[in-house]
Amino acid sequence: MADKEKRKKNVIEVLNKARAMELQAISQYMNQHYNLDDKDYGELAAKMKLVAIDEMRHAEAFAERIKELGGEPTTEPTARPEKGQAVQSIFPFDADLEDDTIDQYNQFLLVCRENGDSVSMKIFEQIIEDEQAHYNYFDAIANHINDLGDTYLARIAGTSSATGLQPQGFVLTGKAGA
């Protein structure tokens, strides 16, 4: 295999590992979104949904880059979501997940650098910033719940889960009839 093709294969491999991590995060966060909404913690549910949508954008960015490099994007998540988590355990769990993701993505970024792919490096740099924001949010909520307990959760109970998202699906854009 030519050196250039080997380098490209190395980058596609880490991009697909990252995509699988994003697919797992999407499932995890959407499951938590539904559970938080069912428990009437609307504000937390709404934010969780928005984080999941960020992860969807990340998964797509990785897939688009994989396709540009001639690879096939994975559709398999790294793991199944943890279901039925208590509200008190969700946010420390997610903070750990994001912290691990940041660490992994920094390693993947180095693989891209070592293989001469600055475009993929930039994608990782941008996504790492988003993951850091997710970590900061999850860690802050975990600390609030830990420090304030039921008082904090009682303040959030009964809040709206509306995210204000504009519907932009295939059917809603009118493309289905084209």
C-alpha cells in the first residue's frame, strides 16, 4: 500500500472511531432526555436534547470527512446507552463520558497530525471545543445536584422542556414530494 493511502487509512480509522463514539453519545443523551422529560425535569431535558443534537452534528461532520477521504462511515455505536439512570447519576456519568471523549479526540487529532491531515485536525479541534462545553455543563449540574440535592431538583421540577427548535426535517421542508 502506498504511503499516502496508508496515512489516509489511519485517519479514516480514527474518524470512524470518533463517529462511533458520537453515535453512542446520541443514543445516551436522547435516552436521558426522554427520562428527564418523563420525570418532569423539563429544563434539564431540553438541554440534554440540545447536547444530543450537537452530537448529531459531530457524527455528520465525521461521516462527511470519511466520505471525502473515500471511506465508509460506520453506523455502529461504541456501546449501548445506560438506561434507567437516577437523575443524580446522569450528570456525573455524562461528565465522565465527555472527559473521556475529549481525551480520545485529542489523541485522534495527533493521529491526523502525524498523517498529514490538517482538515481532519481542524474538525477535531472544533468538536473538542464543543465537547468541553458539554463537559462544563454536565459537571456544573452534577455539582449543583451534589451540593444542593433535592432543593436544586425541586427548583427545576415542572419546567418546560421546549427547546424552541425549528422543525427542519425532510418531510417538513417539502422535499418529500419532489
